[in-house]
Amino acid sequence: MQSFRDAKYDVVLTDPVVGGGVLLAHRLSLPLVLNVRWTVQGEGHFAIAPSPLSYVPLPGTELTDKMTFPQRMKNFLYYFFTRFQIAYVTDPNYKPFVHRYFGSDVHYMELFQAADIWLMRNDFTFEFPRPTMPNIVYMAGFQCKPSKPLPQDLEDFVQSSVFLEYDFSLKDWQ
């Protein structure tokens, strides 16, 4: 810890899928920037913003934001199951450490939620409508490589394709 203090870092940039960087940032009292899609407790949006289960489906449920009542029940049960997993798998690993170094009144998820900036590695245009927080910055595609040109034979094929145009005017629908 002393070598970290001596280095006089300005900020901690970490992926919160494992909590080490978050704990280190709070221990050193440094600003915290999360490069996130998932946290140690699941999908990042559910950790930071209110996500009503009635219209925000959990990842993995294969549901949309237009859920029927049975689908909403499925979403709720899936949420309950993930909370159960967190309580019996994740919490026992983090709680003792956080209580020892940050106090017994601190929950480790509060340390995640106190991050200064959340750099979300997804595009909000592909997300379901949901509440979000002002410190979330969407940065989809930052890890993508620039596209390369198509091989000439494939480029020729694409350019040779014929697009049919049709004027869909109101008279066609009368």
C-alpha cells in the first residue's frame, strides 16, 4: 500500500467485475472510474440506477421490455435467483474484507456505487428504456478495430447488386 501512496496516482480506472480496483481506490481516497458492463453483482445498470423489473428485463432472460404478466414473473424470479446467488456466493467473499478495512456499517456495493464515472461499454441505443444516472458515459465500440476494405471480388459483387426502388405513396394503400 505504501508504494501505491508513494506513486501519487491521480485516479483509479478499473473493471468492477472483480472488486479489487474499487477497494483500492477507496482505500487510497482516489477518484474512481469504472470501465464497466458487468460488476461483481451483475449487469452494471442494475447496480447504479433504479431498474424496475416490470419493464427492464434482466440479461439472460431473453425477454423484451414488452412483457406479459407471466414474463414479468419470470423476470422477478430470475432477479430473486441472482440475488440469492450474490448473498451466498459473492457477499461471503467481500463482506469480511470490507468490514475489516472500511467499517462494519459499509456494504461493498456502496463502494461501487460511489464511483465518480461509469464508462458503460455498451450502446444505449441497443438497451431497453430505463432510468440512468448523470455520471454514466456510454462508449460503445471503443475496443473495435477500424474496418478493412473488402476483397476486390466481394466488393465487385456488392457493387453489382441491384436495388429495387418503389414509391410507396398513399394511393397504394387506398
